[in-house]
Amino acid sequence: MEKYIIHSAEILSFDAARPYLKDYAVMVEEGRIVKIAPYAELKDENCEHIDAAGKILMPGLINAHHHFYSTLVTGLGKAAPSKDFNEVLENLWWRLDKKLMLRDTYVSAAISAVSCIRNGCTTVIDHHASPYHITGSLAEIGRAVKDAGIRANLCYEVSDRDGLERRDEGIEENLSYIKAYGGHQDPQLKALFGMHAAFTLSDESLQKIASLVSETGCGVHIHVAEAQSDQRFNIEHYGKRVVERLNDFGLITPNSVLAHGVHLNPKEMMIISERGAAIVTNPQSNLNNAVGIADVCKMNELGITVGLGTDAMTVNMLEELRVGLWAQHLKQENPSAGFMELASTLLFNNPRIAQKYWGAGHGIITEGAVADMILVDYDPHTPLNGETWIGHVIFGISQARVDSTIVGGEFLMWDGELLLSFDEQELRVESRELAKSLWERF
């Protein structure tokens, strides 16, 4: 549909200036929102009119830290029990990523992208690792993203842990993808320079990466102080805390995505705030790995933009938001603390982060923005308005069914039915076969 109007839904725009609209309609033309006005002013427009009565119209949700490659691990029970985070890496994730082949990478990304569509997530900032099949891996993920119809910002996590040859291959994979998709070349795909974490990168590696990041002008995506062990390693080997070390190489910039940030001290937080970088909290993963709870309230107090990711624990952003709120209550030892700080991660800050790469208006229902939107089946049983809408998102809409998902004006799901360019069931059959083979190699 080149032009259409969605009307009769209650609109949650994620625009702080006017977050709730009733009796308004949204006109979409050539993939963008061209007009938001009372439906009475638009009902004579000559185009298709979509009646969304009984539904909520919201922006497509954004996942600011994800790992498409982990999809095929669902149900795997072969990993040895782990007593700490480093053993989780060694017993599970660093064993898994070594076994991934390019077709695994494509299918895992495609399955995850389909799940995103079902859960109303339309934009993903991803972080990939497949150290024995690096070259072409980002192209495979990008192809899956395009086939599904969502948007993603991709990178390859460079690390020293598999040797310098693979480190350099990871660097080249990032550079080739940044050359192809950095800037504004493609409306669906963007690129960052990926690194695993400071504790798996030498000063030589960080210097090499920093020079390339400076040359290309790209941002970076890296795990930062996810566990206390990251801090201990950097202090013991380099005499600096994680953020201090990365900052010395010029890697903390406004385009930096710093995942986790569980074990940051106030000085590190101030550096991040001054440099304009974003921290992305991943509460379910942090709880699952028993590494701790990021102090989102302190980060917010210091002026840091804190986004929300899932670290591949889920693609359901509203589920992640709820867990993050409960975790922050525990962190602050106060059941009244953290409400707006956590709500803002998904509703306001993820759009701000995404706008650095996709431009103004991304993640908001506003005139001129790309038409990435979702319809949710939700008929509120208490007053829904500009004062109560955030509470409805967390405690009500989060439990409701996503009815339709729209990206760039195109419906990827309508009334719960996926509208894909490929056969989902065939994909799932192949996914099960690939997972079985992967698990046998694990």
C-alpha cells in the first residue's frame, strides 16, 4: 500500500510533547508518516482507510543490544554447570560461537527476526560472533534481516581470544560492512564496529581498532563491565578500569553503544556522560548470569542515555522492561524507585540511540518519521490518557497481543498473520535440523 490511513486506534506516540492521542489518525505515504491529525480532517482522503478500533497504535519497539546468533541454543542442555560468568562464557557461548557456520548464522537471524515481528520489535542493534566463519557472516545476517523486513545495525565482535589471525579477520569483516552500510546507504541496515570486551583485547588490538574507528568515523558496540571480572582483569593487567582504558583509546564517543555497565563506578559513569555515549542495560541476562544489577538510577542522575536490550534472552521488549523495573526496585531497595528511569530506557532512550544511526524521528510516531509502527489488541479497563499511558504500557499493554507490525509502511504482520517473503514453516524445519547438527558439534 503506497498510501493509507490508520484511524480509530488510541495512539501512544512516544513523543514526550504529545504522548497520547485520541480520535486522531495517521496517514502513511511511501513508507513515511506524512500527517497526524484528527480523523475528521482526514476521512475524505482518497486512499485505503484502516479501522483500528479497540487497538493501540505505537511505534515499533527497538532492541538496543541483541545477539541474533544465539537463537539456535534454545533448549540446549549440554553446557557444563558454571559457577561464575567467565565459566558461562567458556562452557556455553565461546563453545557455541566456534561451531557456527554461515547457514547457521542466516537461519538463527531469520528465526529471531520473525520472533521480533511477532513481538512488535522492528529495529535491532546486534552483536555477532562466529570466529571460525567470520567472513561473510554479517552479510548473512543482513540478508536475513532484509528477507524478514525489519531493520538492524550490525557488527562483528573482534576479540583476541581465538588468535590474531581471527582478530584481523573480524576487523576486516567490520570494515567491509561499515563501507557497505555505514551512513545512509541503506534504510534497513546500518553498521557499527564491534568488539567483544576490553578483557579480551590487548592494547595493541585496541590501538589498531581505534585508528580504524577514527578513520571511518563509525561508532562502536562493545560489552562493558558486564561482570566484575572485566574490571579485575583490566586493573590487574593495565592498571585502569574498563571505561578509563577504552576512553584512553578514544573509543567512548557519542556513537558508542556500551552494553551492560553493571560494574561501573561514578568516575566511569561521568566519563560516559561527558562523552555522550549510551549504556544499554540488559536486566534479564544480568540476573540469569548472576553478575548483578546495573545502577540505572545513578546513571540517569548523571545524565547518561540508558537504553534497553535483551542480550538475546528474549525479543519481547515489554517483558524485558518489566523485569528491569523489578530489578531496579531490588537494586535501590525501594519499591517506588526507578519507574521513570526504567520506562525511559525503552520508550524514550532507545529511540534516541536509534536516531543516531537512522535519523530524526526513528522510534516515534511523528510527522516525517519512517512508518515503523505496531497495533496492539488492548481495550483499557481503566482511564488511558497522557498521564497514565506509561503505567498502561508496563502493566497492561505488555500482556496484550501484538496484532500488526509495520516497517517502512509495509505490513509484516496483519491480524496476527505473518506476511513474509519466505515460508516460515520451512524455515523452522531447517532451523531444527541445523540446531541438531550444531548441538552434535557442540
